[in-house]
Amino acid sequence: NAGVTQTPKFQVLKTGQSMTLQCAQDMNHNSMYWYRQDPGMGLRLIYYSASEGTTDKGEVPNGYNVSRLNKREFSLRLESAAPSQTSVYFCASSRDREKGYTFGSGTRLTVV
Amino acid sequence: QKEVEQNSGPLSVPEGAIASLNCTYSDRGSQSFFWYRQYSGKSPELIMFIYSNGDKEDGRFTAQLNKASQYVSLLIRDSQPSDSATYLCAVNLGSEKLVFGKGTKLTVNP
């Protein structure tokens, strides 16, 4: 049982480059989330999807776009990477709000 | 702004002692509360959740909730060096989203 799988685990981008972070879950969860984690800032919600076909902005959505491709997959796209987007990105999923989240292993992104 | 506050620490306790981690939240409408453990370089892992006022025990862990005081805590009894990690408090605000505190770093000294 893989849980939540994120790819890639590490990535270095140059300023202005684009990339997509992939996330897939095999737990039949309805809700999926993208967070970023920075030292001293904690986990901050970028975007979330409460169900297939819906997406909503979180606390820090600027510079990002998302796609809920199907119930399993939720991708995060950086169209034009900036050094301020250097962070660790976590994808998470949940069956319902009573049960908390299951997190993926994270993507460590550096933008130079 | 709905907030979750934690003492950033670091909190240092000797092996075998009780570690007490605290969290306050700003929204009285909050309905469910979670504690996550995060080892350095790893992803957060759910260790406890609590919905009702009072205590909830799971092995060496006890979560305590006081909704009137908007306060949730985590006690770790018989602390072990393997408990050394950052502990994140998270609060559900009645929607699908969790708001996380910035975490408290715990070190258990052998």
C-alpha cells in the first residue's frame, strides 16, 4: 500500500523555468492538498481539492496552478519559478476532515 | 486570521520524563484537533487526534483538549530519544482544511 506518492523527490530549477510536481494517492481519498514548508513558517496551504473536479486556493496560491486530474492525482505547476519558491512541498490526502491527513514524502525544490 | 500557536522550543527533557507540548487556537468554531510528529527531513506523521473536551490516551501519548480555553496539549510519558522530533499541532476549522502551527522541536536526552 503506497499511500501518497510524490515525484520528484528533489529538483533544482533556474529562475523562470517551469515544472510540475506530481502527486498520486491510492487510498480512495476525496480530498487532496498541496502545502509548502519553510523554516520558521510552518506548513502553509497552497491549493486544495475537496473532490474530483474542484480546486480552491489556500493561503499562498500566487505563482502556482493545480490540476485534479482524477480522484487519484493532484498536480502542482510552477509556471515561472522564482527563488522565493525554494521550499519543501508536501502533498497530502484525506478521506474526511475527521481523520486528518496522510502526507507524501515531499519534494525538495531549489530555485537558483 | 485564524491561527494556531505553538511554543517553538526547543524543548529538552531527559529520557524517562514527561514531555508536555502545548497549542492554542484562535477560532472557537474549531471542531477537530490533530498532533503530527515530523522527524528531520521527513514528512509529518499523524500520531493523535481529539474531538471532545477531556483526555484521550494512546500508549505513551495523551492528548488533552479544553475548548473553553481554546487549548490542546500533547503529553508524552516515559520519553525516549526516538521521540526527538518536531511536533505539529493542527486544527480543523469546520471545512476540509487543516491549519498547522509552526511546530515545537522536542529533544529527549539519554
